[in-house]
Amino acid sequence: MAHGVVQVTNPSSSRWRRRTGEYETLAGALEASSDGDVLSVSPGTYRENVVVDRAVTLRCAEGPGTVRIAPASGVALTIRSSAVVQDLVVEGQDTSAAALLVEACSPELSGLRMNTHSAVGLEVRDNARPTVRRCTIDNPAGLGISVLDGAAGLFEDCEVVAAGQSGISVRGGATPRLERCRFHHTSGAGVSVTGEGTTLEAVGCEVFEVRGTGVQLSARATGSFTDCRVHRTTGDGVALDTDAVLALADCEIHDIPENAVDLRARSVLTLTRSSVHRFGRNGLSVWDPGTRADADHCEIHDSTGDYPAVWVSDGAVAILDACRVHDVPDALFVLDRGSRADVVDSDFAQIRNTAVSVSDGASVQLDDCRIRDASTGAWFRDHGSGGTLAQVTIDGAATGVIVTKGADPTLERCTVTDPAEAGVYVSAEGRGTFDGCRVTGSRGYGFHIIDGCRSTLTRCRTERCARGGYEFAEPGPVTEDCTSDRAATEESPAPVPAPATPVVRQAAGPSYGLLGGVPEQQAAAEPAAPTRPEDEVLGDLEALVGLDGVKREVRTLIDLISVGRRREKAGLKAPSPRRHLVFTGSPGTGKTTVARLYGEILASLGVLERGHLVEVARVDLVGEHIGSTAIRTQEAFDRARGGVLFIDEAYALAPEDAGRDFGREAIDTLVKLMEDHREAVVVIVAGYTAEMERFLASNPGVASRFSRTVTFGDYTSAELLRIVEAQAAEHEYQLGEDTGEAVLKFFTAMPKGPAFGNGRTARQTFEAMVERHAVRLAHIDEPTHEELLLLYPEDLPELP
């Protein structure tokens, strides 16, 4: 029953022919009306199903919100003409029907309020083209707005304040445009677009407080969003799936607990001048072959979770141009064969773990990029992983670049500045080509290449590296025209006798410093070399300069093991000395060399199967995410089976302020492996004396497994002189008259603080003498044999 009166007026008639009438029902008024009529509806609730099929104007007589259309069931208001409908309240109660339905027409709707419990608040279909302005939909039972079946239309300043499903659903080839619309408090996606030929254009819109995904496109749908905001969802911010295509420009996506933007199954995203921040998982995740994301002048920052900001996997491609990624756990992770990331003129800063990580056969291309304040600048993790870094600067990272497990990247004209550890670290059969790269101000080594990794270094340069410019394990990398203001060869002094392994000289060409400032390259190791006799290895140990206390400790240990084996053969109970050792002392005192010889001796005694040395550091054992540390520690332990696992600077696994650090997980895993496989691997941990005491106290089982500590004292000035003399003999130089005494005085006067390099300092001094000798003779046309041979006191460098 109607609670008001409808007055129908035709304002286009002449005064004397004006037709007016009053009707108690909307249906009656509409039946009597003609195109162009105005239906002025008195206040009240009209419980009828209204169908507008004429081009009339339907409005409230006494202002917005005074007229309610509220039938008991069915569609409350159906529009099938180019009508104008203003300021009505539409209330539907049928969960199987729409509250307001627009079919195959182009009406103008403004100021409508749909307070409903319907299947859909507003449905537009059958090629309809409405203009909808300032309308509000509150429908906690179903969809807010549905546009389908080829419909389109313009929606301006509209708002879905609640929806039991999606805020707006666009499908079936529909192509609407949204301007300044808001969708919030929905239980499905805020915006859902699906189906081939379906597209949505949105300008200045906002999607928020969504119990699900903010914006979702799928099944070949397309979209264009400009100056829009998506925030405060429970699912992903923006999700694309199955060949969807979306362009986002000048948009902001933030406060998302899951992925801010997620692309899968050949979907394509273009992201321009947009900001992504405060996300719980990935800021941008790109999955599957054919999926691609292009980001231009975008910012991704302030992660609230523990996941990489940009994730590219399963053969997907991401392109970042002039982007900024900062204040995140990890910046860019690229995984799986076929996955690729191209990054140009972009910045990565304030990265808690790794800025760029490449694994499982993926590749990256970084050009003219900057990485600042990261734990690791770039990490190429495993076989088949690589790509190119060109003119990339890495500043203030703990480690600049890591290459492990057969990865093979190319770095061209890259610079690593002020790393806390190594500038470049290569281990576990990693390779890599480094051309024109520079490391400055490292508190560790410039280039630290262990496990005999065959990297290639060309025209590289190190400056002011505290532990030395270059540290290589045999057989080591291939180098050409590399220089350093301070270069290191090995951690420990070479034996006084010349090595049995022949030296491979550098290729002809310009050379600076001793052999281009890097260690000499040794011939490639013979595969499966036979174990050397015990006496021969012990002879190499005795030939080391100094280290008398160390030699005594090692000999005692060897004697215990040797006699124990004889007692076993005689049927007697043998002592069981702990074979795992702690090496303490300053850098450059021979810890790595003694560890290598110790492994060979144990192999010669039959205690170890191979006796090889696997050298690792914290970076090889500790992962960025829960569970990855145990896996890495297990892998390092497995590589050392039958030999020695040497953990340099082991105290870094137990930092004083551990917080969420995973180093303790590495220690716990190591302790268990040592117990479960006590006969398979000998573990040696090394580092500064005080710091190693903290390491031993970090786990109740650690001290019990490392019951013997070997202390490596600093070298005396006389021992440093002997190292210089041995280096000179090895490289066919001699110390001239008075030079030995000058070298002794030089080392006596040299400050010996915590960073003093011991044997490494002696070798650096010799290399500096060779450089000054070369400068002195370069201007002599025909130097004599004696002049080419002898080093004089004036060849000594200035004291630091």
C-alpha cells in the first residue's frame, strides 16, 4: 500500500494544455506517464516492484532520501529506458534478485541509496550504458555493483559501503568507467574483473577494508587504474591471473597483509609512478612463464613481514626502471630457470638481508643501479644462476657480492664500497666473471675466493681493504691486470722451501704491483690426488715460519691418534682425543694453512677418507628465512664429509645482540651433525680469542665438542722478516746489503693494533717493495742483472 502520492507533470506542454495528475502508486503514475514527464514522488514507503520503461524523470518531491521503494521480494526498481532517477532509497529483500536493475538502456541515476539484502545492490546488463552519480550501495548479503553482458556506463562519486561479496563485479564483456568511487567493507574482492573482452577503467578510486583481495583481474580481463588507492585488505592488494592485463599509474597500494601485487598465469602488469608500501608478504610477486611486470618510477618500501619485496619465479619476467626499493627484508628474489629480472637506474636501500638474490637457474640484468645498506648486495646462489651487473654500486653492505654453488654471473665496472666483510665472496664451486670491478674500504677482504673456485678477474682494483685486497684458495681464479694498494695472498705464510706445485705466471700485459696485485695462480689441482705420506705433510708443517706452540699442539694430537691406532691393533683400549679444534688468534697467523695440513695428516693416518678442506663463513651457513639455515649448514657439512670443515670467524654465528638472528640455528644444527656423524668430518672453528670464548658459550653442546683450543700467537719482527725473505726467494728476488736490518726495524716500528695482518702484512710489505723497485728501475734503460735482482731499504713503503 502506498504511503504517498505521485504527481505527474509534463513541463513541456503549453500552459493551457499542461497535463497533471496524482496517483497513489508509482506503477499507476508510470502507466499514465509519457516520455519527458516528471514524476514527483511524495515522501513515503512504496512497497511495489517498480519498472521504469519510459524516458521520464523520477524524483523526490521533498528532498533526497524521503522516498523508499521497498517491495517484499523481487527486483525493487527496474529501469529499461533513458530515464532520470534521482535521490530515491531502494530497499530489496530478495537474495536471489538485484535491488536495482538496469537493462539495455542509458539512464541517468544520481543520489540513489541502496540499503538492501539482495543478491546484487545495482546490476547493469544487456549492453546498458547508465550514467551513475553519487549513489551509495549497502548490501551485506551479496554483490555491491554488477556490470555484465556487454554493459558499460560511467560511475562517478559512487560508494559501496558494505557488500557480502565483491564491491563491484565486472564480467561478460562489460566495459564500465569509474571516477572517484569508493569500495569498502566487502567480504569478497573490492573490485573483480573477469572474462575476455571485459575491461574496467578507474580514475581516482579507493578500495579499502576488504575481507579478501582488493582488486582482482582474471581470465583475459583488462583494466586501467589511475590515481587509485588500495589498502587495508585481508588478502592480496592487487591480483592478476590467467592472461589478465592491468595498467596502474599514480596509484598507491599499502597496508596489505599478503602480497601487495600478485601476478600469475601469463598476466601482464604495467606499474607507473606508483607506491607500494606496508605489505606483509611480497610487494610485487610475479609467477609462471609468460607472466610479466613492468614497473617504471615506482617505490616499494616498508615491508611489515619477512619476505622479499619483489619475487620473480617459475619463468616469469619483471622489469624495474628508475624504481626505489627500501626498508624491506630482501629487495629482489629471482628464482627458477627462465625467470628474469631487468633492472635499470634503480635504488635498493636499507635492506635487512639480501638486495638481489638469484637462484635455481634464474638470471638478472642490473644496469646503473645503486645498492646501499644491505646485509648482502647481490647473491648468486647456485648452478645455472647468473646474469649481468653493469655499473652497479654497492655501498655499506656486510658482503657486497656472493657467488656460491656453481653460479656464474658477470660483473662489469661495479663498485663495492665499505663492506663490513668481503667485497666479493665466492665459494662452493661458484664462478663469476669480474671485469673492471673495484672494492674499497672493506673491513674484510676485497675479493675472497675459497674452495679453489675458478672465477675470472680482469682489470679489478682493491683499495683500503683491512684484511687484504685478494684472498684466494688454490687452484684459485684466473686474473689479469688486477691491482691493489694492499694485496693478500693466503692467510698464512708460505713454507720457506719453494712449493712443489709449479707456478703459472700471468699472461703478458701491463701489471701493477706484485703479479698485478693479486696472488699467483696455481696449476689446477689434479682430480682425486693421492694422499701424501704423513712425514711429507708434517715436513710442510715444520717448514712454516714460527708457530712453535701450534706445531707442538698439532704434533701432540697426531701422536695421540697414531698411538691410539697402534693400541687398537694390539687389542688394547685406545684413547679417544677430540679431533674438533678451536683456532684462536689474530688474522694472518696461519690458521687456514694449518687446518689444511691437519686434514692431510689425518687422511694419511686413515682417520679421514680424503682430508680435503672446506672453508666457510657465516654467509655460507646462515639463511634469511626460517628453515633455510639448517639446509645450508647441512649442505656445507656434506661437502666436508671425509675432510675438514673450517669455519672462519665462527663467532659471527653468535652475535652479542642476536635478536631474530638465525646464527644460533646454524650452531644448533652443527652440534647435532657433529654428534650424528662424529667420524665423518673434523670441524675447526676459528676467530679472535675473546670472540671465540663467546661462541663456545653460545650453546651447551659446543664447548663439549671443542675441547682443545690451539692459540696462534702474533709473529715477531724476526719471523716477519723470515716471511719476507721466503717471499723474495720464491719470486727470484734477493734482499740487498742492509735491507734485512731495515725490514726488521720496519716491522719493529709498525703499529700492531687489532687489525694487524701478521703474515699477510709481511707479504703485503714484500709486494710494496716489488712495486717501488719496479718504479725505481722503470727509468733505467739497461738495468744490470744485480739491479733487477736486489731489493734495497729505499724500496720499503712508508709506515702506515
